[in-house]
Amino acid sequence: MSGLSQSPSIRLEITTFRDGPLAALGHNLRLSATVVPVNVSQGSIRVDIDCQSIGVLGAVSDQASDLKPLPRKHRREILKIIRERVLRTELHPKASFEGQIEGSWIIGQLRLLGRQQAVKLEVSHSQSGWHGQGRLKPSRWGIEPYSTFFGALRVRDDVLIECWVGDE
């Protein structure tokens, strides 16, 4: 991280995974959110995450690599559910993360929906910054996985978090 500017760009993406007997009817989703750097230095990071900025980038396969666009109507419906029922962004408009980089890991605390929990992301370094990724269980922050069709189609209590910090 030695080459980062005072205000590096930060990108955050979240991948959710479908589950249940009717999983084939749903989508694995790739979401994004605006991240505001509070303090990013050689070995530490502190950021705020604007939960109201959550956006749907598209649907992804089970390998979470290929991105397919979703119709505008579906994106609107998904965002409404995320903002109103899952993250309750009117009550909790932001989340925050504070952590330290320790070798190939970033270890810290994520505050979401008023709860703070430990998070550990694997980090790979490059000339212009770093990429972190890891899996989280939303239920640790009191988030009940969304379900429909009497639970036959639901979101798995396991999401992939990826962040990129660097100069663009």
C-alpha cells in the first residue's frame, strides 16, 4: 500500500447467493455500494459505507464471475427489498469498517445495523493498492436472509465481500 495517494479510490462489491428448492427461479446478485474513506494509511483502513447507495450491478453465475444485466423493473424491486426489509436504510443509512492489514489479511470490525462484528478478509497487494475478499454471514448483524414462496426461494446466509483500494 505504500504507493497510495491521500484519498485512494475504494470500490465495494457484495455477491449474494440463492438457495432453497426453488433456487433456479432466483438470481445470485452482484451489488455495489459507495465507500467514503475516513482514514486509509500504510497499515490501516477506516471507511464509511453508504447503505442507501446500494446498487444492483447484475446477476452472476454460481462461480460469481460473469455479470448479466437484469431488467430495470427487477433491479427496482430488489433495491426496494434490500433498502426497506434487509438493511432498513432509513434507520441505518450507513455502515462502517475499521481494520488493520496484517500480512495477507485485513482484520477489523464492521458496524452494520447498529451491531459490530469481527471481519477477516484475505488481501492481495499490487503496485497501485490492494484487493480484499472474504465471506460474511449477514445473520451475525441481525439480518434475516430474505425468502419468498414460503422459504422455498431464499438468499443464503453467506455473502462474498470484495473491495479494491488504490489509485485510479
